[in-house]
Amino acid sequence: MEKEQLEKLGSFIEANKGKRKFTQSVDLSVNFSGIDFTKPDNRLNLEVKLPNGRGKESKVMVFSDDRNINSKVEKYGAKIIPGSEIATISNDKARQNELLEYELVAQPALMPAIAKQLGQFLGPRNRMPKPLIGDIDRIVGGMGNSIYIRSKGKYLPTVHCLVGTEKMPLGEIAANIDEVVNAVVKKVGKHNIRSVYVKLTMSEPLKLV
């Protein structure tokens, strides 16, 4: 981030933070031009690991019948859902909506059942669980650092994501913003980015680019 942008961001956060009874999120929006997101090949579906985390705890839910997996994810406070409950959740709207409050991961063997029973609910929301393949500690332990940039809804030329909270140091927020913008530029090209805005939960937006 250039010095002028960093100073502008710092002044903006200082002017708006601490004014609410809760910790405000810092949110980023990137607006595009020249891209038709109604075409599947153009849609964004990026996972970005923020170098300084999101500034808030991430709730993780794990679909698993594997004792080894369960023992590893429990230390991260993950909520474990056995395979026998998948069909039950598919008929319970309240429990389906609860899924949206969590980062979802699953034992690979349960992915077909999840796709069959919950795919119609989670799929359109881009919330299908991530299969637990490889280093479980790295995947689950690092979920609080990841955000997802996805084209949604009517595929308007804009995406929004969390890049931190008002309590984080300015340099950490700026580094997170740079990581997101660089990931998007790598995908669509700098020439297709029309503008970049940042805002706190209850503030007006600030144009950065």
C-alpha cells in the first residue's frame, strides 16, 4: 500500500473506531469493470489467507465419524457433527441456517452424503464444506486466517470481504488489504478493477483506489 493510501486509511479508522458498543469489522469491497460475471468462467471463488488473521475468532464445524480427526479438531473448539446427523439437518431449517455461522470442513468419506443431503442448501451459498485432506492441524488451525472472495447473487460486478477489525494495528489491516487486492488482481488483471473501498461496520465507505 502506498504511503498516501496508508495515511488516508489510518485517518479514516481513527475517526470512526470506538464509536460503537461492539468491535467493528473492517470490510473491503472491490468493484470491477469489463467482466461479465454471469459467465461461470469469470466468477470469483478465491480463498485468501490473511497474513494477520481476521481479528476475530472463527467458529469451525466438522462433519466427521473419524476418531483421529475428532481428537485433533476438538482442541480448536470445533463443533463435531457425526455422519448420522446429516440427513436430520437436511430436514431442519434452523440447523441448516446454523451451518452458515461456521467454517465448514468434512471427513472426505462424508462428502457424498453432504452433497446429496445438504448440497441444495449450501451449494448456492458457496458454503460446501472443505474436505479434510492433508495436515488437519494446519487446515483447521488456520481457518481463522482465511477469507473467501466469491461472486454471489445476481453476479453484480463487485465483491466484499472482511479484512480485520478496528482493534487491529493499522499496518496489519493494510497488509491484509494488500493481500486481498493482490489475489484479485492476479485473477482478473489490474485493468479490470474499477475501484476499491474500505469501511467499518457502521461507517461510510472510504475510496482507496
